[in-house]
Amino acid sequence: MTSSAAKAVRRKLPIGIQTFREIREEGYYYVDKTAYAWRLVSEGKYYFLSRPRRFGKSLFLDTLAELFAGNEPLFRGLFVHDRWDWNVRYPVVRLSFAEGRLQTAAALDEHIHVLLSDNAERLGVTIEPPPTDTHLRFKRLIERVAEKAGRRVVVLVDEYDKPILDNLTTPEVARAMREGLRNLYSVIKGQDAHVRFAFLTGVSKFSKASIFSGLNNLNDITVDAQYSAICGYTEEDLDTIFAPELEGLDRDQIRHWYNGYNWLGEAVYNPFDLLLLFQKREFRPYWFETGTPTFLIDLLKARRFFTPQLERLYATEELLSAFDVDGIEPEAILWQTGYLTIGAVHVSAGVTEYELRLPNREVRMALNRALTAAFLPVRPVASVTALINLMRTGDLERLRDHFQRLYASIPHDWYRKNSITHYEGYWASVFYSHLAALGLELIAEDVTHHGCIDLTVKLPERIYLFEFKVVPDEPEGAALAQLLAKGYAEKYRGEQLPVHLVGIEFSKRARNVVAVDAVRA
């Protein structure tokens, strides 16, 4: 145990608390992020940060607000305290779209007017006569505040994109929200002479052309190694600050369940997950249960997304940034919302490509449960425990029966009404998501010297190698034959575990599985 861990004391868990003052004054755990704040303020002026929901964006924004406001007592003992000039206080304009759901352009305008009125009242200025256009009123607010304070203004925007994201299923409304927000944010650049610092945060990373065309001087730190851990908790944070909470919890389990989010630098945990784990002492998908957008699941289903790709997916920087109302790629939304993270970076001939993967066990299990429910009209009969036990014991006969029942349970009428069943990847997607929902270790497109195994499942007791084939009509035995002919089992001979080869064939005519052939290699 490190000296810091030895000195750590048990404190209150800041579950759901996004107010820096409350955390510091009321004795909650706090992970010092002020070194990031100091670097941002010292090196630049306009910043944008995208992070998934419940990752601590709002708390970091509130920390910046208290720092610029000069509330020195709150920062005693923190990194920034002895580096900041506490004699200088800046007026802070804060805009947040986190509350409520705005569903019309008029509602957005009203919300903005209320925000601007609240800021004007708090900062002691009046705007007479008040302009009816939100961007003109925002402009006047910044000018009046700077004039009254005799200092430039700090602008902080939280959940900048929520009005758009809340309306993605109705594109015409989402477009109206986008235009209203673009009009508002363009003011910040126009007021450069009156702005000391600006920081905007949100979940999505909309292309600059779509929403920040008037604010094209933003420094996007979303994918920046030095800011990878600006939100979230690191391994060191757990072993030092949260050391008193670790007793009785399996440290490796904590890592496998909740760590793994990465933006090119140090990997982090989702703080919401960890805080609830420490309180409830039970491993559960806490973050996922707070609300996965049905839009995401519907989009993956409509796009016929091949779910085994979740284990390893490749995307260019342009693709990950190509997020807009009129063009949403599955890779972009999965990454931006936190269901995929960056696993590796490949640079070739000046082109950067990101290797994306599922961050941890929580996301793998919970996301695939949701996908299985979307892909199957009925709930699988076998329990999770029963299926895992079948795989652990290597009962190939009963496993064959399970998978045949799984596909046979899909009503014929559902095939006719759902075009998703008409593409070949559907069958493998159902199979993959069904197993991934169990939290098993999976390798999709497992590379060997002789080719790629469609899916590898590794358990402590044994290893399964799966090959999928779509046949015109009757079973052909081609799936198992390929596993044998390619010698795929050779890759795992050295692990001293039984290796099972499982060939699965789906019939285009029958629209069902027609063969599950399994042998022990």
C-alpha cells in the first residue's frame, strides 16, 4: 500500500453531486482535477470536450467556475492553489441544457432566455431593452458583464448538445435545435475581445461545420492524450483516494467491470459506476441502467449492424467526427456515447485509424442484452446460469439443442415483418450478442496463421471456436469442415485446455439454423 493510500480516510461518496463547493465543504471524496484546469487556462482560451454521460463533465465545469470566481478556500490543498492569482476574479456566464427535454424551437428560445436572465441577475446587470433574438441578448449580456466587472468574461456551457440529442428520432426538430444553438454559440467568437476563457462540454462531437461554424477557433481536446483522464477515475485514484472503500471487493473484478475507457492516454473508470459499487457492494451495470437511448439500439438494428464487430472495429478520425442530424454513423455514435472506446491507434501513409473496442464487462454484457432483446421477439428460454454451465462443462449435445431452440423460437410471422432477418449477418449477430450478454471472453474474427475464426469463446475450463455459414437450403457441413481443414485449433494447443469446434449453418430458405455440428479437437 502506498503512503497516500495509508493516509486515506473514509469519506462520503459524492453520488450524483456535481457541485464542487458541496463536495469540498461537506467532506466528500474528491479526485483533484485542478491540474487539468490549470493547464487549460495557461495554454489556451477556447476549448471543447466530449465525454459520455455521467462522467464528471458538469463537476469539472463547476470547478472551473469556482476557480475563475476566486473562491480560494475551496482549493486549499489542491494542485492549483499555490499557482493561481486569487486577487483576480472573473465574472462567469454559465449556460446548461442538462435539465428537461426541449421539443420545439420556441421552447429552446424560452430556455435560453431564462438562462440569460438568470445570469444577468446573478452578475448584477440589466439589458434594456431586452432583444427578442437569443444571440443578440447573449451578445449584450457578455458586453454588459465585461463592462461592469472591468474584466473579460468566462463562458461555460454544459451539455451543449442535449436539445439536439433528445430529438434525433424527429430530425426536423433536431435540425431546428441545431440551428438555434449554432446561432447562440457563434456569439462567443464574435465577443473575443470580451471573453477571457470559454469551455463547452457535451456527449456528442458534432462536426464543426454543423454546429460550430461560427466558432471554428475551438480547441477540441476530446481525443488528446494529455487530457484523457480529465474526467473519470484512474487506477491510482482507486488505490489512493478510494483505498478505504476497496476492502472486501475483488480488485481485478473492479477493473474488468468498469475500467477501460480511453482517449489516447491514461485509461479511466466511469465514476458513477465506482461510487455506486462502493455504496452497494455489488457488481451491476449501474451506468448502463441509467438510460441507454432506445435511438441507439434502433439505429443499430435499422443499419443491420454486425454485432461481432463490437469486439474490434476500425474507424478513421473523420468518421468518428462525422456526427450530425442528417448523417449518423453507428461507429460514431457508439464511440461518442461511451459504448466503444479507443483500443489502439494505427498510422499509415499519414492516415490515422482508430481501433475501437468495448471498454469493459459492464458495457459488453448490458449492451448485448439490449441488442439481443431487439434482435429476438421472444426471450430465450434457458437461464443465463444454465447456459454458462453448459459451456463450462462442455455438454455439446445440450448446447446444440439450446442454439437450435434459440432460433426456432422466432415466430415465422416475425421474419416476414422484419427486414433485419433478411441479411446474412443477422444470424451471427444474434449468436454473438446472446453469448456476449453472459459476460464471457469473446474474440471476434480471431486471427490465425491459416485465416480468421469467426468467433472464439474462452472460459477457464475450455475454449470454443465457432464458424458460421449461410447455406441455400439443407445443411452441408461446410462450417465444421472449414474449422477442421484450416487447423484453427492449433492456435490454442499450448493453453492446455479442451478445444471444441462448433460449425453453425443457417438456411436461407428455412430462415433458421439447420445444423450445429460440434467436435472436440
